Amino acid sequence: MTSTIWTHGRRVPGITPDTADYWTGGATGRLRIQHCSACEQWQHPPSPVCRRCRTATHLASDAVSGHGRVASWTTNEQPWFPGQPVPFRVGYVELVEQPGLYVFGGLIGGTDIDDPTDKPVVTRFQQQGEAWLPVFEITDEE
Amino acid sequence: MHAERNVAITGIGLSEVGRRTTASALSLTVDAALTAITDAGLTVDDIDGISTYPGAANTGGGFAPVGAQDLRLALGLNVNWYSAAALDSPSQFSAIVNAIGALSAGLARHVLVFRTVTEAQSRALDKQAQSWAGSSGEIHGFWEWTAPYGVESPVPWYATYAQRYMYEHKLTHEQLGAIAVNARTNAAGNPSAVYRDPLTLDDYLDSRVVSWPLRLYDCDVPVDGSVAFVLSRLDDARHMTNPPLRFEAVGTAMGAGGLRDPRDLTSFGAEKAAAMLWDRSRISRRDVRVAQIYDGMSILTVHWLEALGFCAKGEVGAFVEGGTNIGLNGELPMNTGGGQLSAGRLHGLGHLHEACVQLWGRGGTRQVGREPDVAAVSMGAYGLGCALLMRED
């Protein structure tokens, strides 16, 4: 858990009561996403209420599988601050738990894959201060 | 109620626009404002309202160096109603929409709308000046979801949308490049454009990648400059110097898409703005003779062309390829002054200025041949948007 897998950012998420579960789930090795058990609806980014039923009664941060697919990606080649290591890949991952459940993050692995669109990913974590950044490793296995 | 139909643009003004001007932001603003007031056949004392975006914000990036109070003081304006639309609004065109509201409500008679940027000056002083996310520490809100990964600019974020669009709809690099080449070709006829040297498709393809699949020439150009308009009530406008340019319709949207709320990753709230625009209009997209389509990034033009219905979903690539359809003599002359890609980033209000230039037949060598009488103008990116339909009276 101490290996460095993401070195391209200089900012840390400002953790709030609303976002703490997402950013700290990695401490226990699980990606946690808000889920409304009344609506059976996953949502991200987090909200104080379910965006469908507008209540918090059945809302909880539940662990997801960490599996998904690359919905879109970019290889960023221009540094955005002095010393930023480039290139690096980032993108949107659609988690398997629900169509349209997207999370944004760094993409690692799959360096021999020119176009990782729709390739499966698994979630890894990069500790950064209090936060554990979800980072998504591209795999070539279905 | 269609408040916009009671309002017209009666004068326009553009300051020097440059990659690094020596003029102060306030001086650029005064220049644009006085030009617009004179163009409208008015005097400074006739102006009784100011509308701008986003108001003075000392962020250091040159994004908003001049506010309404600064301009009042500089010009000695005597104003009752004024407003600055916040960043949290459906684009820089909110300044126009707010002015329409005020004029239609009788809160003012002649409203000066302006937008000033000094992003080139600021960048010359500090290369980090335009880091949207700030430079250090914990980050909250909009950028919280990407900045920790090193994405502190909108470009990689736009790139993810461009990538998905190209993947799903087989948009080629050559087709996307046609938008930048068209802009540069048209900029050659615009003395105010910052980049006027010819750009070929090969130049585009050879330009460095910023965030794949987006290259340098897919990105617009930060500049120094100010653009201003006088908006007047239609009953007044009909007795003024210029033929009134009426607002046929306005469409605004708080849409999905973007860092926190991607939808299908191939479109954004522009469709909502466009649907509202056409719903409020008595004319159709087939009546549009010239289009000034937001090109803060080339991929945004793709989204807007689809959203406004000029192309069916997925067919933008074939439409823009080779540039014929969007050229000055094409089916839909587009970004006739060079857009933001070549004329400079005046945040959509440069597009509106160019629409007025074309409708008034002032385009010189870049004038669209068919005496355009209707123009569509759009502004906005993921999560927000505004479209305007302008017509002769």
C-alpha cells in the first residue's frame, strides 16, 4: 500500500463530511460510492441527499467492486505546473454497478494499449495526505 | 412573453485586441465603450444602464480586470441599473440576457454591455496566472475531482469528451482540424484578429499535442481586449443611427456535462439551450445565414453545431471536412472573423460582435456574400450554455 502509483498532481482533495467516504475509502482498500437503498440508485459526486428521492434516509456510502471500464481518456502531454511529470493518462471510468456511474481519475497500466476506450479497469489507491486517490489500472482481461 | 423581441443591439465597439497590449484594462474598456456609444449615435450621458460579466474579480489571471463601477468612474456615467452576471450563470452571454431583462422591464433605456480581458498581459507576468484551480493546498468544489490528478486546466477535460466523440462518431483529426483552419482563413480578413497568417491542415496536424486528441490549434488564444455593445429598446432603436439588430430569441441552459456531471461524454447542455432558442423563435435554423459558434476549444464547436441542429448527431465531421460548407461562401459561413481560435478569446462576446459586423455588412473582405439577415451565436461549454438568434428588423 505504500508504493507510489500517481505522481502527477500537486493538490489534495479538501475533505468534507459529504466527500470523506469517497476520498478515504482507500484506507480500507475499498472504493465507496453513495447509494440510496430506497431508490437502488448509485450517485457520484456525493450529495447530502439522494438526487432521485431527495431524502437522506436511505443514503449511505457503500463499497463497490472497484471494477469498471474506461469511458473516455486523454493522454495529457502539456505540464500545467512547473515540474509536473508528463505525459499521463486520465479519464472517466464507468463503474460496473450502474450505467452512467462515472468517476474521474488517473489511469495506469495498459501502456501497450493505444486506445483503452471501453477496456476494463480495477481500482487502486494513492495515499495523498488524508486522502486516498482512486487510480484506475487498465487490464486487458474481460 | 418574449422580452428579447423588444430589444435590439444599436451599437458595437471593439478595442485593440492583442497577444500583449501595453494599454491598461480600463483603457481598453473605455475605448470599446466609447466606440459602441458613438456607433449607436448616442452620447455617454444617454447610457443609463451597465451590464457585464463577471464583474471585477482580482484573480490575477486577467479574466475579469474591470467591473461596472470601474467603468462608471472612468467615463463619468450616470447610471441607475447595473448588473454583473456571476461566473455561476449560463455563460458570458448572461450579461446580454440580463440587459434584455432590464430594458424590457423598463429599468433602463440604453444599456452598455461590456467584457474585458487581459489574459495575455497576465500570462506574460506569470505563466501560472491562469491556473484555474490555484496552485497549492486543499481543493474544494468544481476542481476537487480532477486537480488531485494533475488536471488543473480545462484542456484535458475537454479532451476526454473529444476522445469519446471521435471514438463513437468516427470524427477524424482532419475533420476536427477543419474548424481551426477555417477560423484562420477567415481571420486573414479581420484586421483585429491576433493570428492572421495562413494555417494549413498539415500545420494543424503537425502542431504539438496538448492533451490527446487535442492539439495546440484546437485551443483558443488568450488575449487582451475589450468588446462593448449598446442595447436599446426596440421602439427607441428604430429611430437611431444603425438599423436595429433584434434579438429574435434567447436560449439558456444549466446543463449536464463536465467535471462533476458527465452524461454521455459526447454532448452537454447546449442541446437544452438550443431547444429553448428554437422554441422561442419564429424562424428556423434554415433561415440562419451566418453562424458564430463558440470555439473556446474546437470540440465545443462540434457539440454546438449538433445541438443547434445544423448537423445531425455524428455528422459534424462530414459537414466541416474540407471547410467548404463553413467557409465564407458556404452553406453555413461560420466564425467569419476568425473565432476565438484565431481572433482571440473574447469569451463569446467577440462572436456576437462579429455577428453584428456581418448583419450590418461591415465585414470588408470577410463579408459573407449573401447579405446575411439572420445570425446564430452561441457561447458555453460543459454544464452551461447560451445561444442567441439575431436578425434585422
